[in-house]
Amino acid sequence: MADAIADARAAIEAAGRLPDDELDLAAVALQLARIDAPEADWRGAQARISELVRAVLSQESPRDAEARRALLAHVIHDEGGYTGDSESYDDLRNANLIRVTERRRGLPVAIGLLWLHVAEAAGWSARGLDFPGHFLIALDGDTKHGAVVVDPFGGGIGLPAPALRALIKRIEGPEAELRPGMLAPMSRRAVLLRLQTNIRLRRLRDNDLEGALGCTTDMLRLAPDAAPLWREAAVMNARLGRLGAAIEGMERFLELVPSGEAATRGRDMIEEWRARLH
């Protein structure tokens, strides 16, 4: 199992050196999943994802975005049996792509990642959307056709503007309205980090500080310039009594964010931690 984890981390570090548009979402997500479940059959998960791709490629490729949405929904949800897990939403398996393919259940970003992977394999343009509290995707048609917004957690239904407005009210309250930026596209790296953030936050909620730090460290392998993650890793190391590692992490944060209130606070923390070392 140690070898499996080491191999997965090496693959993630290699991915961290790639430009964003060269990242293979499913491949990286499977390596991240191996770390949490080294005993699991990740190649079996890979094969199950490939089955979804083959099922879509066996059909004539639609040009219209809505027809593409319908085909993906049919293959992934109707035939594949994938569904959002609303009954045990906080189960860590819902953010582990290996377990998601075994159980056919997952979080919005995990099911959405399958959508993005299969759409790309079909040669279609799709992207994750940074909608508050609920991961969505946008699926394009040909240039003369429009895009559709899709809810992977909801079985791949399309969400026109009225449905998006109802969704934000359900998430943020009856006074909430759609705002600029709610449908901003996410980078591939950001999608993968959002997937892992679900694991990190659940571990913090369960007071598993060691596990949360491990998750954060793996996220930094994928995104070595993610300044907020360096700061979070530094604070967690300090809470665990690893002051040397805390100082190193905060110094890296300051290299990336040398000015501002957060930088000032970071320097204060370093001084405090150094004083505790002596």
C-alpha cells in the first residue's frame, strides 16, 4: 500500500508541473483517490470511466448543446446509474473517484468531473462553473449553437435562468439573486482542488487534523503555487507542534503573497513560532 501511495503522489507531482490545459481530470482524480484508498482497484475505476466514454463515442455526435446534454445524461445517469448522493452527502467516499465509480454515487463535483471527462473525450467543449455551494458545468454546442448549464448532481438536467435563480435561493436564502461571476468558468486544476477541498473540510470537521494536513499537502503537489494552501498547511503544522514545517510553509506563502494584511499576519506568526522554538 505504501508503494501505491508513493506512486500516486509521484503522478500528482508530475501533474503539478503541467500547464492547466494539459491536465487529465479523471487520471489525476484517480491518483488522488488512490492515496485515500490504496487498497482499492483504481484500474477497475479507470475501466468503468472508459466504458462511459465508449458508450458516448458509439453514438452519432450531436452538434447541438442540448442534444449533447441529453446523450451524456442518458449514458452517465440512465445507463450508467450514477446519481448524486443526497442521503449520505458527507460520506468521504463521495469525493473519492474510485469509490464513486464503485458505488455510482458522489458529490456534485465528483459526478461533474465524469461529465467533463466524457465530454472532452467526445471532442466537446465543457467547463466547470464556480457556482456557490453547488458545482455545475457548462456544455457547448457548435459555434452557432448556445451552451447549456447542467446540474450533474441532479441527474444531468439542464438549468435555464429561472432554474438557476431558484437554485441560488435554495442555497443562500429567499432574498438571494443571481450575480455576475456566479457562472465563472473554473480551470481544470480548480476543479480538482474543489474535489479535494471536500475531503479536507470533512476531516477538519471530524477533528482529523493530521488527515486534513495530508490532504492539503497532496493538493499542494498538484498546485504548488496555491498561496492559501501554503498558509493553511503552515497553520495546521503549527497546531500539530511542527513549528519548523510551519515556518517553511508560511515563508513559501510570503514568497507568493509578499504584501497585504495576510502577509503582515503571516510574518507575525513566523516570529511567534520562532520564539517558541527557542
